[in-house]
Amino acid sequence: MSLILCRQEPVKHPFYFEGLGVHLYSSQELCYVIYHNPLLVLDDFVDDHLIEFIRGELEMGFMAAKLEKWQQSGEDTDELLFLILTECDYYNAAEIKHFRQKIENYRKMPPPEFAKAKADYLFTRKQYGKAVAEYEGILEMPKESSTDDAFFAKIYNNLGASYARLFSMEKAYRAYQKSFDLAKSGDVLKRIYYLSKWNPNLVLKDRYRTLITEDVKAVWDEDMKKAEEAAQKVESLEKLDELFLKDPIKRMKGASELVKEWKGEYRNMI
């Protein structure tokens, strides 16, 4: 992932934001990351390392001092984020107000629901390993009134999807099984079926097999065939790279987008 620089600042040592796996080279990029990824910056984002980056690399000593003073006060740490957005003058007052409201809404969520929102967001950002850690953390939390079987079925389903995208098929299979046992979702049963077909070590249990009619199986098998065709396209990536290596940038971009589409077709099956 890369960000577009709006104003070049004298940064020799960029700030690495692990949440997105990106390096930040300017105050504008810092603000952009905060504003558009609130779920990833709410807890412990503004630390001594970031403050030193602001002071030493961005040469914004006054703001760094204000951040340190607020840290020492022990008051609401969310204000540190608002302070950065305000001092950098990258977003206007209305936008910062909107961001503040978004943060307040997140803070009102029960811990398991907030953790799920964060995990789901990480999944959408293709940070599958981090999403797995968040989903598994939710399963270890004390149960609350909002965490019923339907909630945990979603957690196990999303955990299974994360593992599948990490190609940890056995773990994905077990997670999907737990999800189905809690909510009896047909979509989850379909994913269980796919995994059992793709991995011979995953045996479809009788209690699932009896729920899949021949008509349903025929439809799913056809979908699986399409997925395998998409997978064959993915296997030709190296040839595509060679084919477009010396072609104009636009053609390279077109090939990249096509490959991304193929990958999506295949991975979205599970």
C-alpha cells in the first residue's frame, strides 16, 4: 500500500504504521491515516515513538509538546487524535467534528462488538493475520448480553474466512463448523462443503452430508468449477508478467486489475 504525498516534508526516517503496513512521510499522511482508519488508531497509536517522529522528523515541536502534556495529564487519550488533526490543519472543523462523532460512537459499543468491528475492518484491509488475532481474542472475552449464539456464529464465520485467505484450511474448516453449529447458516455449510472438496484431508461429516441435497450439490459443484477455472488463471500470473513486462504502463495496470479480479473470484468462494 502507498499514500499520495500532498506536501513533501524533510523526513529522513519515516514513521512505520504497523496497522496498515505503511510508512508515513508527512503530517498530511499522518492525518489521512488517522481520519480514514479510526478503528486502527484508537488504542495506543499516539505513543512516545510517534511523538518523537512529530518532533524530530516533521519538525513540529510545539504540537509534540502539547501531546506530551496531554499524555501526562492522564485524561481522555482520544483527544490526542483530535489534537493532531486540528494542529496539522489538514481537515476542516466540520470534518474533525464528524471524526469525533465517529469515535464517540465506537466508544459506546460493548467491547466484543467494538473488537469485531476492528477485526472486520482489518479483514477488509486484507490484514488477515491481524484479523485472526482479533477474532480469537473476542472468543476469549467474557460473554455479554449482546454476545449471543448469532454473534459468535459471525465471529467463527469471519475467523474461518480469515484462515481460508491465509490458506490455513484445516483451521478454517474447524471455524466454519463451529459457526454452522451455532446458526445453521446455509452459506457456511456451502463453505464447509467447498473446503472438504478442495482438501482431501477434510472429511465432510455425515451430519453435514445429510443436509446437502443432490440439487444443491449440483449448483455448488458448478460454482466450484468456476472457482477452479479462476484459479487456473491465477496460476498463469508469471506468464502475464512476462507478457506485459515491456508494454506501456496502462497495459500493465490493466493486467494487474485483471489478475486482481481473478484472485477475488477464487478467494471469494470461501
